[in-house]
Amino acid sequence: MIRRLIRIFKIDRRGPRRGLVIAVFVGLALAPDPGHGREDAPSTHGAVYVRTDSDHTTVVSPRVRGRYASPRTGTGVDIVYAADVWTSASVDIRTAATARVTEQRDELDVGVDQALADDHLTLGLGYRMSYEPDYLSNAISASARLEALQRNLTVEARGFVSLDRVGRSGDALFNERSLAAGGWIGVTQLLDRATILQLAGELRGVSGYQASPYRFVAIDGAGRCGPEASLCVPEVHPARRLRVALVARARRALHPRTSIGLGYRFYVDTWAIQSHTPTADVAVQAARGLWLWLRYRGYFQSGARFYRARYGPGDDLRYVTRDRELSSMFSHRLELTPRYTRSLGAQALEAGLLVAGALLGYDDFIGLDRVYALELSAHLGLSF
């Protein structure tokens, strides 16, 4: 399924022990700036994302967004369409005796928001539908945003419920379901004229099928299905999973043209996975209309309770997995993003680039221990 396969720098590889991933993004954005034109004018945004890697996998993702907001009624409507066209002849595909596979995922998001109390309170409702030939997801969401203390304090909350149907290509009898629900709440406070702090928490729960219908696990072998494995069984995950995350972020302006940001995220779930995510960035206005961002993100994760690089007959085989994202792993990512904006009368032009490098390491995953990644992106926008 595309939604499980398209994860930046996380394509499942079982071939060489080292790999290189390259992502390329080229987008065209057309979005009205609130400072230009009529406030109730419709806005549009378009983008195309292209990703390719050394495992012979390419993803093309167009995205179109339209928004209408009325200052008279305070009502806004958003409609977003996105697609992922996935083509692969990766090691996984070749192992399955298939030369090349092409799939497409289509997603539609519709949202309505209403401003109340002199724009200090905004309420929203949303619906999302994601479709693939072997996967269907329907979700509804609700949100609220409150600004208080002369807009120095912002409290936001979001919640969702999602019902997913999972199938398997070529197997009409395979039909699994999962139900997910969760919520997020965040508080953002302006501490002084130069410092802002955000604290947030998230709770998510999933019940139902959570494994991959295409992944098999070797028992009493070399850790991979093949002639050396005495038995290969379908991947099985626990039916329930509860996730909790806590986040703290701060940003301070050191100069009218320079600011720095720090963040930390702690995550834990009922599968015994814990992760720590530190982030840091600096933004500098190098020239009029030109901003440069330098960002770092680290990630350090423990493995799931039931994860094993190799399973033997003496292990508890109720749950077995070949998902490397459930193993002990880490990553480091460094990103440089220049962005240029220029006013063109009633319009504004924006152009940007992104260059990022990443290292992903897997401490206990057979077939892969390191991935070196390169990500390149460019975008062009016009506000009117």
C-alpha cells in the first residue's frame, strides 16, 4: 500500500546493506496573500512532488488546494486534492518475482472553519478520504483555536476518527479493518517581545489490523524469507496500540534579522517503543526579501517489545514482524532552505530551494544497517 511505502527516507530495503535515497520536489504555488487583493478572494495552491531513490522507486505527487474565506460571515472553505503515483522495481518487488509495479493513491480533503468572537475563536470541521486499490480510509476531524490575553496566548485543539479498510492485491478474500482516534492540544505563549514558547501533547489509539498484508517473516532462518528459512509466516502485529507524545518548542529573535528555535519531542506507546526527537534551527535574513533557514533534526528510537531480527521456535510467535520501523534505529538530518519573496504591486513572488542530507541507522535489522539520503526541493509561488 502506498501510504505504508511512501515515507521519506524509509523505503523498506532488503538488498545491499547501504543505500542512497534522493528526493526531488518541484512545486508551483498560487496563493493569495492576506495583504494583497480582496480578503474574500478565492485562493489556489498547486504543487508537484517527485521522489526517486537508488532502489528503483519513483513517486510523483501532484497537489491542488482551493480556499474561499468570507470576512463578512467569518466562514472559510478548503478543498484539497492530492495523489501519489508510485512506480517501483525495488528489491522487495523483484523478490516477489515482479519486474515493476505501478500504483496510485488519491486523497480528497474538505474543511470548513468559522471565526467567532471577533476572530478570537475559530472552529473547524473536516473530512478526508484516501483511496488505493487495496486500501480505503475515511476520517472526520474537528478543531478549535482560541486567542486570548491580547492575542499573546493561543490554545489549539484537534481531534479525529478514522476508519480504514485494508485489502491485498490478488486476494479478494483478504479484508481487514482498523479504527483510529486521537487528539492534539497545544498552548503557545508569547513570553516577551522576542520569545515564544509552545507546549503540546498528543494521544492516539488504533484498534484493528496494523501489519502489512505483503510482508512475511522467517522462522528459524537467517532473518529473511528464503531457502534457508524453514518457515515463512504472514506478519502479525497486536490489534491495539496507544501512542502518547509530548512536545516543547521555543523560538527567540536575537536580532531583527536573526532568530533561533529549539524543540524536543518525547514519544511512548504500548508496544514499548520510546523515541526522542531534538530539533534546532536558525533563520537569517541575508538580504531584502531573502531568508535562509538551517535546520537539524535528530531521532532516536527503541525497538518494539515483540520485534526480533531473527525469530526461532522458542520465541513467543504470537506477534512477528519484519518492519524495520519497529526496530531500534536513529537518524540525523540537516537541511538548508533559502527563500526569496518580492512584491510585484498587487502580487508577490516567492521562490525557494531545499537541500538536505540525512543518515538513518538500524541497530538490529538484517539486510540494512545504514541509509545515506539526499533531498532536493524547489518551489515557486505567486500571491495575488
